[in-house]
Amino acid sequence: MRYFLTWQDFMRQPTNKTLLEEKGMAACKQRFLQEQNKMSWYDPAMIAENAYAGISVPSAAGGAAGGSSDFITGNTAETRIINWTNGNFTASNAPAFEAVNYFDLEGIKAGVTDFSFGHANTFYRFRVFLTTGSLATVSLPAGYHGVLTASLQSHVVKEASSSVFNGLKDSINKAAAGAVVGGVTNTSEVAPSSLFTATLNAASTSLSIAFDQPGKVADYGVYYPGTVSGSIASTGTSGDDTFFNDQGAQTFNGQTAPYTSMPRKS
């Protein structure tokens, strides 16, 4: 039987005419269906598909048992340095609303094999406010897990190097999980100190933040519309990830689609 043979062509064949005469129309239809089923296995599209090796398509749900051969893991850790040049907060030049000056930090939780979409169970984002006074109540955009700040006293003459930076260092290193800052209740799942380690240079002019776990995170600068003397800038080194599969490994930015839906392992 030829592939795509019609019923009319099938019944014109001498053997099938004989079958009709001997056993009737029902027997002919049964044989026609049997031939169609048999020839479907020779479908050219199916043959083309089977010519290639199977490809594993990882997914957040499919990797929950940890058996996927394709996964992401951290390679190098991010660093971030906040530099303050000739900057003093004083009563006269302190910003009128202090919840407008900030930079963001996104860190990776250690020891987690993460199968959540977008790695939501691994990545934690904090907004760090630069302020000389008690932080006013703030609202965070979606996707943030908490607030950090120097939380200093009200506007009096203070050197930024000795107050704000030192306060931010202590806040990053010592803030407790679940603390309430600026009216925001920080996540209770992780303390900032398990994500970042902050140090102050000898001249107290730059705050260096080391990200404790390797992996690509968002590179944030300083958002600084407030009016103060001096300038603030953010520099640092971007982290990266390694993608593993059966064919080998490659270093790259794992925070891009579709890789954010693949299993991530510490």
C-alpha cells in the first residue's frame, strides 16, 4: 500500500476487489484501516524527528527531583563600591526628604537548590537608603525584600565619612532578619549579613560591599537626586554564572531568559 493511498485507489487493486467479492465490504474497510495504521509509522515527519538525539528541556517544575542534567551555578561573586567624594551632610545641605537617595543590593542565598521560576527562592533584593536622619516611611516596588539604612539621628552637622558610611556598614553587617526599617518589615528568611559583607576603607571615603555567594546579580548604581555637597558614584565587578549540561560548561550571565527557568544549584 502506498503512503496516502485513497479508499478509491485501494478498492481498484485486484486483491482488494477479490476480498470484496469473497468477504464483503466490512473486511475491505478493516484491511484499509490496518494498512493506514501500518504506513503511519513511515511518516516522513516522524522519521525526521527520530533522526535527532533527544533534547532535555528543563523547567522549574520538572527539575524538582534534582535529576536535570542542565543547571546554573555561580562562578564569580559580585563586588560593589560606593565612593563619596568631598561629601558632608549638614543641616543646610541635607536633602529635604531623605528617602530619595539610595542604592540597591541583590544577593544570593547560600545552600539552596532553586527550582522556582525566575529563581525567586534564591535572590533577595534590598534597597539601601543614604540618610542622616531617621528614615521616613517608604514604599518599595514589587520584588524587594527589605530596607537598609544608617538610621542616624536628625539633621545636625555630620561628616558623611564618619556617620553615614559607617552606619551603612553596620546596617549591612548587623541588621537582623525580619527587622522593621522605614515602615517596611524585612524578610525573615534571610539576614542581609548572609548575603553581603561591607567594609569601610581607611579614609572612610568608600564603602565596599562583597557579595558572599557567586553568581550574576543586577548591577545597581546610586540613585541620588538629593542636594548635598560632593558626589557619589558606584563601581564594582559583575559576578557571573556557569551553565552545565551534558555537552559541557559555559560561563555567562544566568539572569537572562530562558535560563532563569532552569534549576539553580549552589
